[in-house]
Amino acid sequence: MADELSVAVSDERIEAAVDRTLRLRAQQGGAPLGPLAWAAVEETFCMCVTEGEDAIEHHQSAMHAALVADVLQRAERRLGEPAQAEAMECSSPPCMMHELDPAFMEHPEEPSLPAWLPTATAVQDWEEVRLWRKAKRAVLIKRRLAMPAAERAARSEAITAALIQVLSSYPGALIGFYWPFKGEYDPRPLVRSLHAKGTRLALPMVVEKAKPLIFSECWPGMPMTSGAWNIRIPAAGEPVAPDVLLVPVVGFDRQAYRLGYGGGCYDRTLAAALPTRPRAIGVGFGLSQIATIHPQPHDMPMDLVVIEHGQFLTTIGNKPG
């Protein structure tokens, strides 16, 4: 495995991940190296992919597990701590297949998280949940982006049909939708159809960090500009309050809790609107379903999650208000 790694990943980059692991440990007062190595690999090699350097399919199961193990070993050596692989007298980084997170087993052919990241029964604090979510988010986005075009089109058509059925229960409602990002379900064909039938529509805008989203009325053909993350937003318009929100999901669980991008924008938006918050409909592909997002007190569940094939997952006993 070490030979395979050397083909795709420079030693300099691996050492950079080791440096990052040790800096994180110093910042966190001697925290366990395992999750820190995982986080450091995510940061270092996501950066490589973006820059086009040291090309690596960083979530391929064997390669990614071996890379994390290599970084972990090197960090242990620098600290003078016994490395697991050396104690086992292995000639290459150890296989981590015995340390799979059960939440990944619905897609066993894809990478899973090692056991030293928190699981549904092992979460201790928000920092552990945050690290777990970061790793899970990257896997789910990669899975979504890898979908073949024909499969994406078929799944999207089914989601559109399901949403038309759901939204028919809200005649006259102002619908907040979203501009698609990173392989999300594209709602624009749906909203064009809704607009043709007279439905009012609105898009969200990030106007201030750590604040609720602001929605502005939008319709096909109106002037647009680029907002946060280069996502398209209306160029002008007064704030409006949608009655129904279509909310993109990176992941979701059976309790209708949503895994997003980590900024908390929709959680803050829904919390700020209590007790008369808009109807929140999570939208995504069925392959984004996971066992749990490890919900925290600040997480706001969806009222409904719509996926393809007309399958609807409803909130079970956890709706606020």
C-alpha cells in the first residue's frame, strides 16, 4: 500500500498532513491523534484536489484508509509514541475494514469512517460530532457528484414529480427554493413550471455570517448576481417570508434531521421563525440517507424529506413548537 500511495501522493503532502495533525493536537490540549489525523487528511488533500496537485481519489476506501493510517503512524513516531502498525510488525499501513461505522453499511462498496470517529452510541461532545459530520459530508457529496448523468436525470425527474404532488397541498403559498450547488437536485425546472402556474417564488441570500437567511422574491428571467460561494441570487428585491421552504440536504436521517454544509444557515432561519416557521421540506437523493446525523440541540428537523420514487420521510415526534 505504501508503494501505491507514493504513486499518487507526494511525501511532502503526507508530511504536511502530519504537521497539521500535530498542530491540531497542540491546539486541542493533547486530543487523541486518530480523529485529528482524519481531519488533517481531509483538509490537506481536499486542497490538493482543488488545486489540481497530487491528484488523488481521496475517498476511495483502500487509498484513503491507508493515507490516514500513514499520517497517523508518522505523527506517532514524531511524538515518540508506539505506532500501531509497527507493533503489529506490518510492512504497510494496517487495513481499517474492521473499524467501519455502521452508518455507512447501506453502501458497503464505498468508504466508511474508522471507529475512532464517533458513532450513534459513542458521541461525547460537539467537537466529536463536528469532526464526524465533516468526514461524512465529504463522502456524501462525492457520492452525489459521482452519479452518472442518466441516473441523475431519472432520479431528478422522480423527485420533481414527488414535489409537485407535495406542493399541491399548499395552494397560493410563497415557495422558497434554492440554487443548486455541488450536485444537488436541481429545482429550476420545477420552479419554472410552478411560476407558469402563478406560484410566487423566493431565493435565499446570506447577508451576514451566523445570521438567518434573507429571502427575496424571484422569477425566471429576472436579473441575477453572484452571492456567497458564487451561488446565484436576485440582483434586487425586498425581503419576503416564504410559507414553504425547499431545503437541500447533503444527508438526512429517518427522524428528518438534515446534514447540510456546516454553516447552520437553515437551522438559524427556522429557529428565528418560531413558533410560526415555514413548512420545511428537505430535498435530496435517496443515496444521501444515513442512520443518524447525531442531532444536537441547535439542529432543526425538516417537516418532510422528499426523495425520488415518491418516498416521503416525515418527522417523528421531534417537530419544534
